[in-house]
Amino acid sequence: MKSLRVTSHYDVSPDVFAQAIKKFPLLEELELVLVADAYTYTTESEQPPATNSWVELFQSACEACSHLHNFTVRRAGKVTRFDSDYPRERSSPTPLSIPVMHGLHSLELSDGSFTEDVVMQIVDKCPSLESLNINVLTYQWDEEELRNKCSRIKDLKLQFSYYYDSDDFDDIS
């Protein structure tokens, strides 16, 4: 199998996820779709897990699938104004350690799933990256720094979410 799409309705253990995708050593394309509970980090007890699911799942996939060419991490459904105003990343007891991904050519990170620092580390670890699509970046990101860091990437798409109150436009006639 060379292509796999995983959709989760609950918080996914990075270890279990890594064990599952290790069964596909020639995997070249992976799409990870997190919905509702996994996205908001809730569990049946309504307590957030102690880990950062988005980042740890990304890290697990990179460690388990060294042949990945295309990787997408996104949320199923629409992002509301309030979703994009707050970063989703939780601190993790495990430091981020993404392996070098020489084969990764295309990466899509959607719906504000990673912080700027994490994206910078990912870009450093993917020297062959040709396409990077990050949408729903918040105002907290330094756009100039990010564009400089990604200058070698041929197809760079950064979508910032700037929301304005309708009252901001009342004076325009």
C-alpha cells in the first residue's frame, strides 16, 4: 500500500498510530484527518489528554514512514472564527524530535494545527520539501520570518486568518 487516509473521531495515541502505520513500510502518501473530539483534545471524561496529539502524531508518522512523499494533517469540517484565534498546540512532556525526511516533497498543515516554532522545525527537517500549504495561520505568526525560512520551497501557500468585526467597516462609504 502506498497511500493511506486515517480519520479519527477520538484522541489517537501516537504509539498506537505509529504501530499501525509501520505495517505499511512503503507508504508514500498519508492523510491524517482529525475530527471533533481528537481536534479539541477531549476524551469521554471531558479531560484533555496530557500530550499534544497533532505534533506527536506527526512525529510518529515521520518516524514510522521514512518513505513519505506527501503528508497532510487536517481537521474534518470547517474552522470557525474562534477556532483560529487560539493555538491548539498543548505542551508535551516529550520534546519534539522530528527525523530528517529527505523524501517528503509535499506537506499540508491545515486549520491552525501547529505553532510557528513547530513548523519552523519541520521545514528544517524536510530538505526536499517542494510544496508547503499551511492555512488558517493566526495573527500571532511572524509572516516575514516564516516566508524567509521557506524561501527554498517552490510552492508555498500561507493563508492567514484576519478576522474583522463588522463595526470596523461602518465608516467606509
